[in-house]
Amino acid sequence: MKPPSPEYAERKARFGRCLTIYGRKPVLEALQCAEVRCERLHLARSNREAAILDEIVALARSKGAELREHDRPALAHISRNAREDQGVAADLRWPGYRQFEDFLEEPATALHPLLAVDGITNPQNLGMLIRSAAAAGSALLLPREGNCDISPLVIKASAGTVFRASIIRCNALPQALGQLRAGGWHVAALAAGAGRSLFDALAPGPRVFVLGGESTGLTAETLALANERLSIPMANGVESLNVAVTGALVAYRSRLPR
């Protein structure tokens, strides 16, 4: 079998580092962000003329994007949501969006924590968590498996901060946590009832805080990989906090003097 050409390999690697989003308003809002680079704009041939489509095309061209037209089945294959893509999808990149293998090559830092999610399936919760992480200057490790993807609902709930956030994509959380531990990171699981408080003194060094899903919390596999379990003190019989609130507390707590 003939090996792929260097040009093909380069294109595959480039597009593999993109996030594909869909829907006219989400794509337009993304293209309006100066930090966002559009590698490719996908349009349905059946689209009727519309001012918003003209604006999308003009912005994509100004960013040097490749424009492609597709029949509806082909576009649905790209967007993975034929019911809501509105005949538009885009392959995007921005400085904060990267793949886990690229992140591992960066120097670990203890200045800002890495937040990881385990089983967040509610788009609104994920969007608000992204907003909290972006506001605190923290990176978010978002596995493809077991969590909702970055959809128009997530983008809306984040109030557009998705495209300014630092988001790291991995395939599965357990494998990523194992690699982080091997690289010297501490894995801290946020778990109700844990003996140590998030606000206790923590050992120095790079740390990843793992936040569980809305109903089931952290999986047993994730808990087994944790170096430590931390809880947030609760009063007045309150059992838990929204994951976005928890993420904000974690991110800002790490910025306090040790």
C-alpha cells in the first residue's frame, strides 16, 4: 500500500485539530471572534439565499477558509446533526483549543489548575462550566467519551466564551488521567463526603481536579486513579452544588496564595 503523501498527512493532522460546529447563528458568532480561525466552511447546496449566509461566507473568506458545498446527506455526516445544522457547518481552530497529545508536550504549570469532567451530559452545565473555567484562566480537559459535545446549546450557555476558553480534548478520561499521573500530575477527585476540604493546604505541583456528572458523580474507574479526594464544605443541609459552581470554586481557589 502506497504511504500517504506529506501534504495529505499535514492536512489530516490540521483538520484533526479542529472543532466542527454547526448551525447558522453559532457559526456566525464563532467567525466574528478575532481569535477563531476557520479552516473549512461547509454549506448545503439546497440552502436558499439569506443575509446571514452571506455574512457567514464573507467572514469565512476573510479568514482564508476553504468553502465546500455538499448535498444534505453529506453535510449531515459532517455536522452529525441533520435536524439542527441549518445547512451550515464549520471546522474551527483557536489558540486555546488543542488535543491532549499536544497538551502533554507543554510544560506543566502549577499556577492554574486543569479541570477535567467525568460524565457531564447536560449541555447547559457544560457551557456554564466552560464559562467559569475561562473566567478563572483555567484549562478544561473534555473527553469525547461520556460527556456531551460542544453543541449550539453549550455555546449559548457559555455566553460565547467557548471560543476564548482553553479546552483540551482527549478520547477517554481514564487513559488521560493515567498519562497525567505518569507525568507528575496529582489527580484530585471532587467527591462529597471526602475527608479533606478543597480549602485545606494542598501540596505544590501540577494538579488536575476531576468533576463528576449531574446525577451519578464520578465513576469508580476515575476514583481509583485519584491521588486524593476533596470535598466542598456544605451548610444548612445542602448536599451538592451545580458542577459549574464547583468548577468556579476550584479554579479560583487555586489562585489564592498557598
